[in-house]
Amino acid sequence: MKEYTRELASFVARTDYGDIPDNVKERACAVMADTLACAVAGYTKAPEECSWAVKMAGDMGGRQESTVWFSGFRASAMAAGMANATMVHTIDFDDTHLESVAHLGAGLLGTVLALGEKLHSSGRQVITAFILGFDVAARVGNCVNKGAVHHHYKFWHPTATAGTVGCAAAAAKLLGLDEGQTEMALGLGIDQAAGFRYCIDKGDFSKSMHPGLCALRGIISAQMIANGANGPRGLLEYPTGFCAAMCAEPHMEYLTDGLGEDYAIMRDALKMYPTIHGSHSGIEATLNLMQKHSLSSGDIERITIRMSPLAKGQGVNYRPESVLAARLSLPCCIAIAAIKGHVTLDDFTEELIHDPQFVEYMKKVEVVPEPEFNELYPLSGFTGEATITLKNGEKYVELVPYCKAHPERPASAEDLKNKFFQLCGLTWPEEKARRVYGGIYGLGELDDVNAFTRELQGV
């Protein structure tokens, strides 16, 4: 049997900053900036959820190694990484690696900044660890999701499972573990990989916690090995290991095909809406129709959203019980688009989702899986078509094969910059946001990442 785990470990251990193409490093900075902005906004827009994570970091205590963002205190690297990564995911506006169906930036940024701060790593080391951790996580997620007969995603949340393995890889790189040690660190991460898809259906706090637990487990895994512990070897390919347990027919080749040449972060999708990624094409199609034909929400009889089959069984929630659950509900997102003419963070409120008239309006939205979209647009995964039927019988149709910011239809640098400042502006003055923005893109010049993380100590 091919030693897939060892091959990934060898790739992580031997790859350095200079080996990585410039465009990959630039993309990593863009993903890191976007990820951090989500935490900054989450601190203001989801204060209760963020406070739970910050309080837990304080309760965990330990050495004052790393900044718990915006809180003014420091904790152990594992505690800080947990809290910071959790804060990123509270508003569900962070990246999605669509092939593995995983939000990988949150856990990885929490890991590399917290552990990098403890170790006084250089900015180049932090960027390298982020890229390599992302690659490992995406490949593990692809193996059990992409083209699989029994999708891992049917039961599991790849953000939590594949993400844990990626965070262990990133932590191992920062700690300078050799190939054998890295394989064991990956093994401990693989052994701890967990997190059910319940959170997608219900929108509870476990979804926000998943990246935080990835960072926590990843740092623990690598530090245990660095401290002299041993761990499992070959656990991805082992007969009762991760891939066999997590998928009926895993595609093992996805673990190593193009390794060192095809960097997964180049196919990461950033979000233009603070909602489940499967809703984006449908939102965009609906907004286009409303604007193009000057439609009024009151004139609409029905909105039919045909979606790539991944939409089946996820996001079709007509009674979301929380703001996060509302962001994960396709009927809710589409109804907001039709009624308000936009979909922003401010549109999701407890008052709206419990308003009887709005709950009734959501019933106008029908979500229909369309297998043909997978054949027509195999690189999409989230193709959406909106058909708006008016009360007078008129119909309007709009197809969006690739939503904006999809790898096949990338957002511009200006789009991403605007998103960064809009999100950071919810919490920070513009001057601070500009310093942090410049700091992220200047990480490669820093000898010690602490020079950057000092900016994150308070609001």
C-alpha cells in the first residue's frame, strides 16, 4: 500500500518559503486577511458567541504565550488558537474550499498566529505553515468527499475533520518537526478528527467551535510530538484509519496527486455574502432578476431555486431558530434577497427570523436539486438557477453557474479589499484597519510575527 501519510508529512517537513510560488503566497495573504476580518466583525456582530470562546480561553489559562484577539489578555497558544479560530467562524463569512466543502482558513489562522506568536516565528514561517496546512487539509477532505460514492459530508463537517489534520500539519511545520515526527503529529490529528454535520442543519454553536477545536487539537498534536511523545503512522491509509472509516469509497489519489505543484489554496473560494456557500449562486440569481426587471417582493408568487445536488439535505430549513441557522438556510437567504434587495450581515436578526410574515414568505422559496448541473459545470459544486414566478403568471429565469469569488470566477483584489474594510469597520477605526491590512500583506518581511499580533491585542 502506498504510504500516503508519510508522503504528505515529507512534503510538509521539506517545503520551505522559497519553494512556494509567489502567486500562492499572495493568495495565502488574501485568504488570511479575509479570515481575520471575519473575526473582527464577529467580535461585534456575534458578541455572545465570541465571549463564550474568549471566556473559555481565560478559564484554560496556562502560560501567557499568545494573544486572545481583541480581549487584552494572553493565554496558552492552544487556548488562544481555539478562541481566535472560533471567533472567525461565528458569522459564517469566511472562506470555503468547495471541493472538500470545508472552511479551512479559520482553524489555520488561529493555529499559525497563536503558535507562531509563542515561538516568535518569522512571518515567512507563518505563511508557509498556513499554505502547507491548507494543502494537507484540502487533500484529506477531497479524498473522502470529491467524487466519492458515500460522501463524508453526508454525516461529517469537513471543516472539523479535515481541518484538524491541516492544523496539525501547520503546527508541525512551525515547530520544525522532521518527516517522521510530522507523520506522527498528523497521526494524532487524524486520530482526533471529529465534528458532525448536525451543525449545518441546526446552526448551533458547534459549527463556530469546529475551527477552534481544529486549532486546539492541531497544536496539541504537534506539541506532544515535539515534547517526545509518539503517535500513529500511516493513519490515513490504514485499513481501519481515517479514509476507510470516513468514506465508503475514498479516492486515495487525491491525497498526493500534484503535490508540491497544485496548491489547494489557489482553489479556495472567498465569500461575497455572509451565508452558507451553497446559497450564493441562488442569491446572486435572485438579486439579478429583482434588479434587472424592477420586481417587487409583493408581486412574487414563488421563487424556485434549482441547485447542484449538494444542496439536497443541507440548508433547506424553513424555521431557523437562531441568526446563525438563518445564515445557513437557503429559503431564508433567498427571501431576504427578494424582500430587501441585498444580503448583508445586518439583514439577519432575531426579530426578522421570528416575524410571522417573514416565516410565511420563506414558504414561497422552493429548493430543487438539479443533477444536470454537476455534468454541465463539474468545477462548480454550487451552481444555482432562480425562477421567479409573479402573481400575474409572468416568469423570469436567471442562471449563475459560478457565484462571484468562486475560483472559476474570482473576486477582484478591490472586491476583497472592500470586504476587509467593511468588516473591520464594524469594530475598528479605519486607521487601525489599514495598519492591520498592510501588516498581513507585509508578513513576509517580519522576523517575528509578534510585531503583527500586537495589533490584535485590543479593539
